Amino acid sequence: MKPMAAIIFLAMILAGMTGCGKSDAKKNGDQVSKPPVAVEVRGASFSSVSDGIEVTGNLEPKFSVDVKTQIPGLVRQVMVSEWVHVKKGQPLVRIDVAETDAQVKRAEAGIISAKANLAQTHVAANRAERELARILKLKEAGLATQQTLDDARSETEAAKARVAVAEAQIHVSEEDWRQGMARQAKGLVTAPIDGVVALREVNVGDLASDAAAARPIFRIVDNRLLNLTVTVSSIDSARIKVGQPLEFTVDALPGRTFTGKVMYINPELSQADRSLKVIAEVHNVPDLLKGGLFAKGRIVTGNRTQVLQVPRSAVGAFDMQAGKGSMFIMENGVVRKREIQSGTVNGDMVEIASGLTPGEKYVVRGGFNLKDGDKVAATTAKSQ
């Protein structure tokens, strides 16, 4: 029995050694057979960058007007339709002012009558002055009494007063005529600005009211100059200055970038959310943008050179608030995971404040399965 037990024990030891040998051989084979990971790399280099503040807002025409009628009356003629261009002073609507026309004619007749009356009073005044001169000569010759002289003087003064009354009556009649003409002119409603008719709320036969009670009959907008109103957080409010450019896009025109200029800054922050309202002017020639569009963009606050920037996709575990992340840097055919500190983020580009130096090659694509120390087969990615 003892020789048999020794044989069995020896067989077990040999079997264990064979198993261990196979396991080690498999492990070594896996390490040898693991191929390099295919990645794309790019060399870090300095570039120029513009600092900015991300904003959103709405576009509105800088100049628009609601047109109302100034006098009540029946609409006799409508001369324009919706969505047509109009010039300042172009007729839009004519109101029936037949009663005012009659008042103007009556005022014109009153002016003619007052002028005729003035001519008569001038004749009477001249006659009274001649009579006074005659009485004075008679008085000097002792042929007229003092009473006769006093009466002649009184008549001369009365004649002069009648001339003044006649002249005043002419002024009154002329003022009535001017008022009638002004009211008559209000019967023709004209465009107060150049622009496009965005709204028409009147038809022939409608009864127009005066401006105090009436609703607008037209709305005219001038899209050549737009206001882009945006809000900026209180943290960034000190960086905003008049004259800074604002670059933005709208969903209605993908791929197009538009530019405005900061023109007005609210002197106080909103009490509700501590934000600052900013208005930028946008020149809209040709007429591509429309009022009411939603815009996304950034106010450019400055430009810097010698800045290291990498695509956002090259930064792993990126915490934008904390400004931290990691990158894979290639060294002698292997990659090393390195922690980085980020700066500003401009769209898809991240500024690297520390953790990367110019000339080093970093992984742009293929890094999602990488581990520190992995071998890589690198190709150079195209620069953006």
C-alpha cells in the first residue's frame, strides 16, 4: 500500500505543475497577443481665442409703429394691403370728411367777407380823418365850435377801432380755415415711417374712431435695424461694455452667423433673478432676419493669443463647473492618463490651463477604451 500511495501522490504533483504551466503560458500569451489600440492623435499648439459670454434672446424691430386714425369717420378708401413695403408719407387710408370740407369752404367765405369789411372800414376811417382835418381848419378860422371838433375827433378814433375789429375778424376767419384744413388733412392717413405693413385691421365702410379710443388699423415695422435683447448673469455683468460685438445664430437659418453690436446696457440688475438686460443693434440688410426670432450667441469680451485649446471630445470625465478633467497623452507608443485643469470653453473647444504643454500629442479619438499604459497605433488627426 505504501508504494501505491507514493505513486498517487507523485501523479497529483505532476498534474498540478502541468496545470500551472498551462495557466502561466495562457496569461503570457494574452499579454503578447493584445494588439495596440488604434487612436487618432493631435499635437498641442498655441492658438488665438476670443473670450465671450454665452447669451440667448429675441430679435425685435428697432422701429415699429401702430397707426391709428386721428378723427372719427367712415373709411372711404384703403390704399395698401398687408405685407407690402411703404414709404414715409405714403397714403394708407382716406376717411370721409365731407362735413369738414363744408367747414373749410365756410371759413374761406368768412375770410372774403372779413376782408371786404376791412376795406369798408378803411374807407370810413379815411373819411373821418379828412373830416377832422377840415374841422381843424374851420376852428382855426373861428367858423367851428369846440363841440364840432370833439365830435370829429371821436369819429376818427371810432373809425380806427372799426379797422382793428375788421382786421381781427380776418385773423379769426383765417384760423377757422387753418383748423378746417388741418382736420381735412387728418382724413388722409399716411405712413409715419418706411417699412412693411405687418398688420391691416381696416376695410372700406368701417367706422373709424379717434386716436384716443381706436385700435390700430395698421402696424408698420422696419426690419432694416433690429434689436437683440439678451440677459447676462450678475457674475459676468462687469465684463459687458458698449460697442462689444455679439455673434449669434438663429434656427431659421442654420449655418449662418450674424453679428450685432452692444448699444444699450441696463443701469440696474433685475430684482427677480439678478440678471442684466443688454440690447444689441443688428443691421439686417438684406432682409434675412425677422422680428420674433430666437437667437443664440455670445458677446465677445476680448481676444487672447498663446492659448492651448483641445476639442471637448479629447477631455474625459470633464467637469465644466470645477474646470477639471483628464486626457491621454502619447509617449513612446504608449498612452499616459493625465489630469488637466481647464480654462474657458468656446463652443466645442476647451482651453487647457495646466496638464498639457505645446508639442505633446494627445488622443482625439479612440480613447474611450484606453487605460493608462496601453500601447497604441496612432494616426494624426486633421487639424480643425
